Amino acid sequence: MGVLSVGDDLPVWGGGRRIIYSIIEYAIGTIGERPYLTTLKESFDHGYNHADLGALTRYELSEFRNAAASYARNIQWKREGFKDCEELMQELLDLVDARLTQLTTH
């Protein structure tokens, strides 16, 4: 199991280690190496199976959200061999949007 924390008062997103790693690698391939993406990837490389998106700046989280949306829109999850991930990806995007709203209003 793998999870992403989005914010202290938001639920964690349990998408599974493989799909989270796939999203992170897709983001790196799409927008390039970023320190925060390297940190997220290393968290999974070291076997923690957890990454904290809540620690990202608004800009970083927005950039990650755009990459995750592209991943979903391009049905990349299907190319990676995952099944029926539309709802799962939408849940992630909704959580990230909620966190972005929090960052905007605080």
C-alpha cells in the first residue's frame, strides 16, 4: 500500500505504491527534475510508501496537480497496466484542489 498525505486536516489518498510511483515518474518526465519530486520519489525508493504533499508550496502543489491531471487525462494509468483508475485519480485531484484552496485562503 502507498499513500499520499495532502494536508493535516484532509484524508490521505491511498492509491497504492505502484500508481503513486508511476504518477511521480510521469511528473518528472513531463515537467523535469524538481527537488520536491526527487524527495517524493526517494520516499518510495527507500520503501516508506508515503509522501507528504502537504509540505509543498502552492506553486509546487499546483505543478504536481497539473502533472497528475495530465496523467489522468492521457490515461497513462492504463498504459502502465492499472485498471479502472478514473475514480481514484479524480479523488486525488479533488484532494489536491482542496489543499490548493486552503493555501489560497490562508
